[in-house]
Amino acid sequence: LFQVHTRIFEASFLTFRELAANYTLPERWVGSFGANRATLRVGMRNIHTWTKFPGLDPETHRMNYLHTRSDQDLIPQLQQFVTTLAVTF
């Protein structure tokens, strides 16, 4: 026999998901190596989550086949720093 304890947790959350900025490099800089245009993009993803949820992440929480809470095998969204350089020749 086993006994399953049921708990209800507050799982509402607010997520600051992404912030990005684009900068078009001056033509005199990109012209020096034969390009017509170059744009630099810098961004961050999964910046912060505000929640009272006691687990790792309210978005990765799941119930298993015994209807018990299981979030130990799930990884929350990782923060990322992203940089892209797009060049047109």
C-alpha cells in the first residue's frame, strides 16, 4: 500500500522572456572590408521569472502516472546571451 499526499501550490508566474537591441554599423566601417551593410544584434533570453512556486520552474512542473509532483528530472529554461552579426555584400 502507498499513500499519495496531494498539495496545491500557487503556480502563477510572470516571465521577462527576451530583450534585444539591433545596431547598424556605419557604412564607412563595413565598406572597409567590402560589405554594403552590417547589423549587430545583442540579446538575452529567459531573463527572470517572478513566482511563489516552490519548485524549480512553474513551466516545467508535471504530474507523473501516480499523480504525484515530479520536477526533479526537468531543467528550467536556461538564461542565454545571444549575439548575431548579419553582413550584406
